[in-house]
Amino acid sequence: MEKVRWGILGTANIARWGTIPGMKLAKNCELYAIAGRSEQKAKKYCEDFGFKKFYCSYDELLQDKDVEAVYIPLPNNLHLEWVKKALSAKKHVLCEKPLAINADEAKQMYDCAKENGVHLMEAYAYLHSPYVKSLVSDVKSGIIGDVDFIDTAFITQFYKEDFRLHKELGGGAMYDLGCYCTTMILSLIDSPVESVKAGAEFTDLGVDSLTSAAIQFKNGAKASFTVGMCLGTNTNARYDRLYVHGSKGIIKSDVEYNQEGKVSYTVIIDGKKKVRKIKVPQNYSLEIEQLGRCIREGEKPHVSPEFSLKNSALIDAVLKEIGF
């Protein structure tokens, strides 16, 4: 397959440890160009990872006619501007989660993608995992009956200094972590949201450091989640859980979000446990390859516009409840 030539807008840490290594593993990806506000940093990334070009401005990269697709790992408050600029330059776009600060911004981006005839996909690498696909398949098959309750959590360290601590940058636990929980819940419950109740604890800088929410769906199912940055300052500690209750059984997992390697979850029916063991490759390579197939082979994005817009609306409802 002819490889897709990728450019990256920004030298964010997630690009260094996650997405760029995934791009190097992806069979249909060519690391073509990277742009950074710092010439020194952009050049360093270019040398470290083997990009063919580096630029000292994002606009310069978007003007490069050889760049076909762009990955955007910029702070959340910059997504709308640079996603629309990239789409208007006829580049396919993979943008880090959360795609937008609110559902209205997300709709603007998808409208822009449609107008320019290019793909836009929100970057939830974990949703491409065979672990998640297996879990979703089990739930959709009815193996545990009708789902009536889901609970999940994603809690990490507190940061001494980080963009996540700044409201003007789109920081806070809900934007950074809550979007994982909401996408997991929406992947497992196929029903419109009826109501949302939520509460939060805020830092002195005005971002939520701990948020809990309860969601009621129109089909009668309920879900709850807790997200937070509260496990000690700069400790690298984290806590993840997922519990899915159905009319015939349950599924339990303590696997971390965005996991790779040998992972598992447990299906329990009539007191009998069955462990699903799954080998997961690097998730970032899976999302890059999938968008590459969309570009070259006409596949539809696994994280669809409809799904992202539904998720953005749910995040909006939680943020409204907590007064963010």
C-alpha cells in the first residue's frame, strides 16, 4: 500500500512517547514533517525520529503540498483554530482528544471537514484496541443480557505544573480523563442520554481536580464515573476500573485505559468466571493505520463524527452540571 505522508503540528509529550512511536510501527505511514514553535525542539524531533522535514511554524507545514495528513496534539484551547486551518488546507486530520472545548466547536470542525472533502477523526487510541473491541462485542452480543448499569473510573496523579491545571488551556480532569469514561460508556450503551447529575472539586486555578457523574439513559440504563487528578503530586500513580452489569451477568476489568500487551477482563455468569485474554499491540499504531485506510481505501473512521458529537454533548452536560 502507498504510504500516507504525515505531518505533526506541535512537539507535545504525547507525540514523543505515544503517537510518533505508533506512526513508526504503522505500515501505511510515512513520517514526513514536524512543526514546532521552537526551532531547536522541532529539529530535535526531526533528528530523533527520522522526519524528512521540520518547520518552525505550523502554517509553513500546512503549506507543504506533500503533507497529506496532519496529527494535532496541541493544547485543547487551540484545537478549533488549527484543525480548521488544516482541514481548509485539504489535509486529513487526526486531533487529540478531546477534539473540542464544546459540542458547537466539534460541529464546526466536522462541517469544515465535509466542506473540504477530507477526513477528521478524534484521537482515542484506546478505542482501536482489540481489548475494547472484544469487550464491546461481548456486551453487544447479549452475553450478559441487557446492560442496566456501568461504572468506571480513571484517576491519576496531581500535577505540580502542567497545562491540565489551567482553565484557559482547556485543562481539568473532565477534559483530560472524563472523556475516556464517557466514550467507554457510550460505546457500551446504545441509547440517548436522558439526564446527567454531577459534582466536582476545584483547584485554586479553577479546574476540576475530582469529578463524579451519574447518567440516566432513555432505555432505563444508568452509568456512573469518577475522574480525578488527586493521587499525589507528580507520582505517576493511577487507578482505573470498569464494571458492567447486565440482566444475565457482569463484566469486570481493572485494566488501565489505553493499555497494551497482554490484558484481560472477566465475564461472570451464574457465578462462573471466564477470563478473556487478549494481546494488544501499540494502540497509536492502530489508529494511524485505520485513518490511513480511510484515506487510501475508503474505510469510515472508527471514531465517527456522530460518536464524537454525541460524546461532546455528554461532556458539555457534565461540565454544565459542575459549573465549569
